[in-house]
Amino acid sequence: MNEAAMKAIRVTTSVNGTSYTRAVEPRLLLSDFLRNELGLTGTHVGCEHGKCGACTVLVGGRAVRACLMFAVQAEGKSVETIEGLAAGADALHPIQRAFIDCHGLQCGFCTPGMINSTRALLAANPAPTDQEIRAGLAGNICRCTGYVNIVKAVRQAANEMRTTAAPEGVSK
Amino acid sequence: MKFEGESEVSGTPPVVWDALIDPKVIERCTPGCQSLAVVGPDDFELVTKIGIASISGTYKGRMRIAEKLVGERYVMSAEGAGPIGTMSVVGIVTLQDNGDATRVAYSFEATVGGAMTGLAQRALLPIAKLLTKQFFKRVEKVIAGEDLPAEEVGS
Amino acid sequence: MTKSTSRWVGASLARKQDLRLVTGHGRYTDDISVPGMLHAAMLRSPHAHARIKSVDVSRARALPGVHAVLTGEDAKRYWGPLAPTIDIGMKVPTVYALATDKVYYMGEPVVAIAADTRYLAEDALEFIDVEYEVLPAVTDTEAALAPGAPLLYPEWGDNVQCAWGMSVGAVDETFARADHVFEFRLPQHRYSGASLEGRAALAHYDAYNRKLTLHCSTQAPNLVRTLVAQTFRFPEHDVQVIAPDIGGGYGNKLQADAEVIPCLLSLATGRPVKWTESRQENLLSGMQCRDYVWYLKVAVSKDGILQGLDAQVLGNVGCDGTCHAAGAGKFLVAAGYVPGPYKWHAFRVATKVAVSNKAPSGAYRGYGKDIANYPLEVAMSRMADALGLSPAEFRRRNFVGKDEFPYQQISGPVYDSGDYAQCLAKLLELVDYDEVKQRQAATQGKSAKYLGIGIASMLEPSGGAVPSCIFNSYEVATVRLMPEGGVLVLTGHQDIGQGSETTLCQVVADELGLTPDDVRVVYGDTNAVPYGLGPWSSRGATFNVSCIAEAARRLKANLFEVVANLWQCEAAGLVAADGAIVEPGGRRMTLRELGNKLHLWPGAFGVVPKHVANPFEVTHYWTSPIASWTPDELGRIRLYTTHPSGSSAIIVEVDAETGKIEVKDVAIVDDCGVIINPTIVEGQLHGGYVQGIGGALMEEFHYDERGQLWNTDLTSYLHPLATDVPDIKCDHVISPSPYTTLGTKGMGEGSTIMPCAAMVNAVEDALKPFGVRVDQLPLTPERVIRLLKTSSIWREMYEVGA
Amino acid sequence: MKPKPFDYVRVDTLPALFSALAAHDNAKIIAGGQSLVPMMNFRVAQPEVLVDINGVEALNHVGRDGDWLCIGAMARYQDLIDSPLVRESLPLLSEALGHVGYPAIRNRGTLGGSVVHNDPSAEGGVALCCLGAEVVVASAKGERVVPIAEFFVTTYLTDIAPHEVLTEIRIPVPLPRSGSAFRELAKRVGDFAIVNVAALVSVGAGDKVSAVSLALGGVAETPLSFDVGPAVIGHPLDAARAAEAARLVDALSDPQDDNVAGGEYKRHLAGVLVKQALLAAYIDAMAKGA
């Protein structure tokens, strides 16, 4: 193995409000860093070439593909994954509650990425039309639901978040 | 996928012919060629390192020259395998006397395979054309006795 | 058994598993790590058909961090050929999970590596040198069946893995005297479930325990355990398969093909080995489906009554449909169900299943019932058009009538119940069919956008029981009363997203007078549950619900005996309600009190009369009362328990300039008998239908004639996105089944069965001015324009530069 | 799949970037990474050194410079789409970039990265060709300005040497009475475009076309401009003129079969989209002129 594989780099990054410092190989993808280094396995991997959206997380408040970033590129950044959204099992974010109420998930593999894309969508557009919801989630493949109840869930979350006027719902 | 082209190579057809089928010339003129082993008459194994645009990697290939009509035409077939997948090229190279230079015309049929046909397929044909142009330009320089630039185009 | 009032069956309960899934605390196979775990990667063949002349792994074995590099020959020390999953008169090849002397499809695994990380394992692949002798390949179905085609298994003498046929009634006479005879050639391309979670398996062989533990993303943990044990010739009772959360299966995860490779690597290294396939591996070598061509001849009387059906289906199972997976069987099912929901006087069918140099073929939401539905539903609309009848009217005239059930179809199966005409009538109302046709007439030709509506009816045979294959004919489950009054349900069924972790609680809650929160379903661990077979052919709502409901009833009966003995009253007079056993107008004992009495205060000796069977738990074996493998006088057998049905419509707008199809509206009317959870049922209808639309419009495994696959990533294997489909309207007809305990019928596949036919019908309806007949799927914009170019009217209006 | 090993160098200034490029021969710059990282994960791209310029703030800007709009190589797609300056001065670019990928791709991907990567139907490249943009390529030795058409050599190859970096894209702001339109067909939102067309039409006095610029993606190895002046300049742009322009493009283009679609279909689609784009751009120009 050439020596490049051995050269690790220290990276310090904040994930869901907690700061972590690890020595990582430069080629370690951010998705693998979150899942295997930090044990945050809520970020899922479906393709590793940026098309399926299952690995969508927030970096600096913006939705990005964790499989198209290297962990070293998260230096000094604030990363938010699905595990950071709810304050606890009994304090779900309105988006999470809406996905449960509207049956916006079945196998659940796309759900973390779908919810993170929804967080970013509603932060930028608090009252999206159905077409805007579908365009905002076009980069997140769901193979089980046919998207009907996902759109319904996002609609419910948007209405509730607008009425409670909390910047990003209950927990943040 | 077909691609054709032609190059003006200074030198008479017999001189150009000798260069084109000489393993040592092929090794020096194939862009990114790391090594060329003669495994039989007109039968070579090459290892080339491609660094064109974001496509980079080491490719092991086999090249054969056949149906030679000395000074006029030959059939060149080559298969390569590497990270991008497999690619095989078969075609005819013809030489025509053009006064003090030789007009070398080539017409190749390229077929692509291997796991990466999806994403990289769009790049294979243009790159194959580029490498072929570069090959003939370097052959011309070798015939003219000029030294070869280290790296042609491509980051 | 007294049937309890249903408070929970029929309720749209929110799902129990959602809390962990929406918070990122689900547990999928790749989420699991154990100490000392290695990672697997596989070198795969770049050629579709080749002999392996030599494999040099020496350089790879020398790499630091690499612990095992095994070729097909090395592996023979540990395992035998892949155990067959099905053999109903089929040619079963001797094939291994790692190629030995020959590779049969592009992407077939040749060498397996275990290394410290997946990154290192993939690095090591480039240090392996394989010398192939490339052989001629064949991928097209009819080319593979033609004489002189390259043979995958020379010892067979041909490429036919199985063939079957039947004939009922005076077929030739019926066609001879028919007023109309229509002929159709209807192919369908190759595509699959392509779930978002690919295959994943974490195997650990503990030599000191002589035990193999396999965490695996599968729909059928018990079946995988049997297949793994058979392939390794390893004692089955020393294998444990654990299926945690599954990221979608849809039928694709019902076998143990490459999943045995991490087991091999763990046996070789003595360490746990995890293999999580990349998307390329899934597309190259995951189960692929569909891929067939129908030749149909239909005899119809002048008043639009179907007389005779003479059909042939040629299937393509790639390199194998018996050991890698059970795909060969679906063409037998297709042949038996092509008559569909209609009545016939004469019927002849033949099927021939070809092997070719493509990935193996398994099951994908339909397993033949989708294959049976497609040609006939396209033919029905085309024949209606030719006869000057509306598509609905022509179907209505030929449906089995609602008062003719149970109805034995000419091909043998017994249809339990239904009202096909009412499904269709409700559909026309739901989608406002007449308004759409008026709008179509008013707008046609006024712009490049052509409006069209296509309908399709369907039959969804469910609750399968197939002989000589893993999809067998029983279900076993346990219902256990806990000392504190809660109930555990132990089932071999697997929740793969369809919500059985919640719906089974609703069933047991009603049976025992509890709430769903008092019940927990235990599944996904072969050492913790009886030998149940898992979800396929909607087994959940047929075999599983019946088995569990009856187990609960038997447990309730035993508990009534205990209480009757305590209260010295008649057991028959007791009821279970609100968490207690109640004497109407009299005494009441909560299940918690009863549980404590049975286990603690004073305990069994004190309360259980001698004649009462086990009051703690009941393990029940349920099998289908109607399926039958003994041929009747015409040689016909019955494989399915219930026959849900339904109709659906797609409204499209086809852009005649670009060829792009936009799906404007979808409506589905489903009859799946008694509904346990309406929201979950509608979720299945939405998701299944969109999968079908994906197959009709954009999904394809395109192999060229050399066997090279062109769709090896998600830029070229295209799933439908949120922007490709509209909201979907659903409605229901409820015809309870007489053959299941609660009258449920199952509905996991029906919505995927209809869209291809409905889409073809919709596009042909939209492009009627140009007389287009779809001859190939998927209907990409390019293919629509190629069809339109055959119309001189279109060329005058839209040919560029004309 | 996982990428091959590489050394990682993070730079925050241009000088640091130049010394990093000089120190390593097989070095590759990573900006947004939305095209490069998939190819690295497929192991089709195997750079030995990755130089990360995300921290070079000097490259992350959008601004007017007289009649030119200047976009830094690190400007993210989404920032350009959200920028009022771009929307007002270059509505064609805003419209084109809206077709790129998905929100998560647009949040990270950069126009500069896309231009260097040079996919034959990249929306950014097609719009920039139509707008007659030029790119600034810098190295330790200095800068050179290259017209976009010359910068695009062939598929996935541009006129930039290993020691150089693209720092800025300069786009001439169109004349006042100019209208634009971008038309594209992809199988799904966010897929490789089969064919796309960018059209810029200026109208002089009255309703006659005074200038036109047209570029297509997907019909050649790189985005390509086509001169349809003879068919439309000096006349009101009606359906017949648009069809004539489409014929001109048809005669000049030779689309090839590839994994996305066949050449024959691309040829047909180009004709359809050219007509639509020109007519829409003309209507836009007339509306602006009123």
C-alpha cells in the first residue's frame, strides 16, 4: 500500500453541536466518517455518486451529499445529521412528526436524507406549493412511497412550523 | 463507435511505415506509455498511464498489427482494461505519398465495456480521438529527430 | 371461535417503527459493526461469457491489511454449488457463488477479498490478474432459444431452463369459427426493484461455538438460513440469520446468492466479515426481473365476447433462475394466469424460459402475475378500439361476474371473491373518465401536447404455495401471553417497510381484546421465531395474518377455560374486551391478573385444569384451504389462496415534438378484501404504482449484443423522482375472502402489476391521431419519437426541416 | 465504490495554490467536487494529490465590472441562482443554472468547476458559450484570458495546464433590448441533458432582430455556438425564421449516439428546442423593449 494511505490528517468538526477531532485518511468520505468513525449511522449510503440523496446532511445549514465530500473538507464546519434533529424520543421535530402522521415513510432508508432536504427546503421557502416541494425533493429517491405521502407530510410540517413561528421548529 | 482522421507526417511512406510498426517508436509515441513488451511478431503488451482531464489511471493493453501491405496499409487492433472499464479498437491505417510528406489516414471502430460504461462512456470516444492525434504527432517528431515533449495536453 | 368486534383491524394506526426510522435510530445491516470485523470486496468479470484460464492473486495476498483472497477454486474447500431455490422440472446448473471455470454474465464475482477496510479491499482488487478466454455471448431471448446460439451450459444441448404448457377446451375449433382473431407480439424489457439499500451481509463463524451468525438484509431469514446451510453443507441448526431493518426488498431479497461470500471469508479468516455492495455491484449482479416476449392470439365474437386465448411467453432469466435466485418459476405462474379476470371457452398456453449471458433473475413485485397481466390488458384496449367499444365496456362484457364466485378459471385457479365490474365503475367515476375524454376531444391537435387516458384491470393472486421451491405452502407463528399480561407474537414474517410490525399488533389486539401497544411482534431472528417463510406474494395478509389470528383465538380459548374453571362458569359465555376477560354483566379479570395467576400467584398448578392445553402460548401451523398440488381431471393445479383485484387509470400528456410523456393523474381502485390499516394499504398502492410507472417510462437494464451492461450507475438506471409522478387517488371495493381467517386477501403487488399496460394504453390513446402501436418499452422520449416517425401525419406536422 | 488514496492540501490563497500545484505533478484541484468526486469514487479519476480551493475566498465573488459580470471560480450554483445581480444582468445564466442537478448539488457545485470539467451538455457551459463569456486562467507566471469556445477542447478536457487554475469567468452583459431563453430536455429533473439550447436575441428599432447568439449542448463533444444570424437578423423572428435557423443548426451539427440518447433523436430534439428557444428569446426581447 503506498504511503499516501498511511498519512492521516487531523480534522476537527462540529456534528449536531458536538465537536469531534479525529485523525482520518484524506480519502475517507464524509458519509463513512459520520457512520463508522462517529457511529452516527442515521446517514445512509445508497449510491456514492450523488444521485440518490440518502446521504443528504446539512453543512453550514445547507443540504449537501455526504458521499461527495471528504471528511477532511468538514474541518471547522458545522454538520447536522438526522440524529441531531429531535431533542429526544418524546420531543420530535414537526417534520419528523409529520412524516409519522402522514405515513411519509415505509422502509425508512431514504427518510433521514429526505427529512434533511425538507429542513433545508422549508428554511428557504416556509410555504412551498406542492410543485415546489416535489422540485425541492427531486434529488431524494424514495422507492417505497411513490412520494404522495411525503409531499403531504412536508405540507403538514410547513403549516405547523409557520404557525408556531419557531425559526426551525421546536428543538432548535 | 467509429472515429476517423488523418495526419500529415513528414517523411516518405517507407520511412513513416518503418516508424509506425517499430515497437520502440510505438513505445515512445503512445501518450503516457510506461512500458511496452514484445510478446510476438507485431504483438505488444503496453502499460500506459492516462492523465487526460479528470480521467486518470493505469491501463494494461494489448496491441497487434496485422494484414500488413508494406508501405501502404495495415490493420491495428488494441484492447485495454483499466479503472474506466475495457475498450477495444480495431481499424485500418493507410499511408499515401504526398510529395515530401505522407498522409496517414486511420478509421477505427471502438467498442467499450466494463463496469464504467455508464458515466465514463461519454468521455471515451473523444479521448480515444485525442490520443490517436497525439500519437501521430509524436511519430512525426521522432522521424524528424526532434525530442518529444513530456506531456501533451490534459491536466 | 367467536369473532371479536374489530376495533383495531380497519384503523389507520401510525406505525410503531417510525419513531426509530425518522430519528436515524433504525438499524440496517451496514449500521452494525462488531470488534475485529473485516470488509469484503469482489473482483467481477468485465466479460459476459468467458473461460477463466488463470487467476493470479499472489500480489493481492501480499498487501498489508489484506487477510484473505479467495478464488472460485479456493472456495471449493468451504462450500458446494449454490443450493437450488426452485426445481419444478427445471434444468438446475452446477454454479458457485464465485465463478470457477467459466463466467456467465458481466459482473459475476470471480475473486473475494477480506481486508481491514472496504477502501483497502477495493485497492487490493487492482493487484489481481485474471486471464480470460472470451466466448461468444447471447443476451436476446429469442436469439438464446434459436438453434446454434452460444450455449451457457453445453451439457444441456440448448439454453432452455424450463418449458411448460397446457390446453383446455376446443382451442383450434374456437379459433376456426371465431368472428375476429387478433394477434399481438408484446415484449417487456429487463428492470428490477433496485431498492435504495442494496444487499448487505455481516457473517461471523465462531469456530469455538461451531456456529455461523449472519446478519443480512433479507426478506426471508429462515429461507436464507436453510440455503446457506445447504450451500456450505453446514448443520442448519448451527446457523443463525438475523435480519434487522431492511431498506426495501420488493421480492429482490429472497435468496442467498452473493450473501454466502462474507460467510466464506469469515470461515477462511475466523473473523467477522461485512460485505455491503456498492450501487455498481447491485446493478451488475443484483436480481434482475421481467424480460420476456408474449405472442398472443385472441378469438372474439362479433358482439365483443372473448372466446379463445392461445398464448406463448418466452422468458429470459439471464445466467440462471434456479440457484442464484428463483426467477424461472415466474413464467409458469404467468402462463397459468394470462386468462386474467375474464371468462374464456378455450385456452392454450406454452412457456419456454431461456438462459442468456445476463445477471440472474429473481422475483420483483409480481413473480409472473405482472407478466400475465401486461399482454392481455394491452390487448383488451386494442381489441376494444378495433371493435368500436370503449375499453371499459369491452372489459365489463367479459369479466367474471360478482355472483359467480368462487369461480374456477379455465387455467385451474379458483378465484375466491370479487366484483371486478364495480372496481372498474368506481375507477371511471374516480378519474372522471368522460370529462377526460371530452377534454381530449376538445384539445386534440390544438397544440403539440396530446392528452390520453389508459386503463388496466388486474388480478393479484396472493398467498402463494408453490411446490418444489422455497416459496412453499405453510406458515407457523406463536402468540405468547406474558406474566404481566402483554403479548408477544413470534413470526418468521419480516417487516421490509410494509408495516407488519404494526398491522400484526392490530390483528392480535382485536382477537385478545387488547390495544396494539400491549402487543409486540418479534421477527428477524431465526433463533427467536418459528419457521415462517417471509413476505412474498403478499403472504403477510394471507398466510401470516390467518396463522396469527387463529393462534390468538386458540390461546384465548385456553384462557377462557382457565377463567371458567376459576369462576365455575361456562367458558362459552366469556368475552375478551378492554384488556380483560369478562363475564357479560358480571365478573372481570384483566389479562395482567390472569398472567400473574398463571405464572406467580399461585401459579399454574393452582389454576390450570388438567384438560386445558397450554394457556401460556400457542404455536399454530396454517396452510391454504384452497391451494392444491394434486392435478384435477384436466391436469390443473392451484397455487394461490386469494385473488385480490382492481382497476387503475393513467392520464398522460405526450409532447409530440419532444416525445416526453408527462403523467398528469393516476387513480387506483383496489379490492384486497378486509383492510387491516387503510393508510398502509394506500401507501402500498402509491409506492407499487410508481415502481410500475418507472418500469414503463425509464428503468432498464440495457445489455448490448456482447453482453455489456450499460446501466451501471444511477445516472443511467433511472428511478422515478418526486417530479415524475402526480398525487394518486385511491378507492376500494371490499370483497372478503372465504379462504382466510379475517377475509383479508393481501395487496403488496397489485399496484405494480397494472402501470405498464395502463401506460401503453394511455400513450396509444393520446397518439391515436397518428395510429401509434407501442412495440417496445420503456417509453423514453427517444422511443416515442421513433414510433411517431412511422406516421406520415406526424411527419407532416412535426418533422424538423421537412 | 471508494476513492483511491491521495494526498490532501488545503490552500486559502492563490499564491499558496500555485506553490502547491508546482510541488506536485499529478495534482488535481477540487472545488465543489460534484463532478470530480463521483469519478474518484468510480476510480475513473485517480489524482495522487488533491488541492482544495474551497477556502480561497478571493475566488468566491460575483460583481459587475463595467459592461462585464465577473464570477469567481468558487461561486456556488445556488448562490448564483439566488443573486439578484445575476438575475438582472444575466437572466439566461440564472435560468440555465436552475436546471443543474438538485438543491444539494447546487449548494456545493461551482460554475468554475463545471466549466473546467466540461461535460458536453453542462447547462453552465452552454449558457456561457451563448453569452460569449471568457475565462481567466492564472498560474504563478501570471494570467491569460481565453474565450470560452477555445477553452473547451473536447469532452472532459479544457485548455488548462496542470499548474494553472481558473480564477474567474467574465461575461459581457447583453445590450438593453435583449431577450434570452434556455430550453432543455433531460429524462428527469437533474439528469444529463439530452440536448439543451441557450438563445440570446437583441432587437433594434421596431421588431427586427439586430443580433442573435445561440449555443447547444449534447450535439457535439463540447457545448458549441452556432451562427444563425443569416436566418434571423434583420427580420421579425417568426416561426418560419426560427425553423430556418433550426435547419442551419441541423446542417452544421453531427450528434453522436451515446449512453444518454441516439444521434438521430438528438438531431430532431435540437431542431425542436432551437425553434422554441429563439421564439421565446425574441418575445422576451420585445417585451423588454416595449
